[in-house]
Amino acid sequence: LLPGMAPAKKDTARPSRPLPKDIEGQLATMSPAEIEAFLSSEEEAFTVSNLSELAERIGLNSSKRQSKSALVNMITRHYEASKMHSIMRGARPNEA
């Protein structure tokens, strides 16, 4: 560096877009594979912060130290478990 020049700062942080208001409803209609692909996609650009907020909205405890992939997995498994629960609750034994 030349005297009087400051080092160039890298702006690596992406601006965080707010979560869509109906995201919980959207995710509830998707299969686990679709949820995982959607939350992991670069096009949607979900940040760790967004995923933490989503986890909080749906009642999941998360840590600030969790990675993006861990949050995606946790959210996906939540919706998968919810679907399994509703399937099992809807299945009734045959009446004789």
C-alpha cells in the first residue's frame, strides 16, 4: 500500500431480502426434496439470517452458529415430520 491509502474493503455481504409473508404456506405444499432445493437455491438467495427467522416463525430453536445447510435441513425435516404426522392422523383403521 502507498502511504495514505486505505486497504480496499471487500463487500461480501449480500443485502438481505425480507422473507415472503406466505413462505410457511408455500413450503407446506412442497415435498421435502422441493423444500430443500428451494431453500438452497442461489436464485432465491436465502441467507442464514432469513433461514433463522423462518425457523423461529415455525417454532424451531436454532443457534446463531448453525450453517445454512444445517438450517435448510432442520426446516425441511420439520415440514417432512408435519406431513407424516398429518398422514398418520388421517389414516384410520378399517371398521369391521
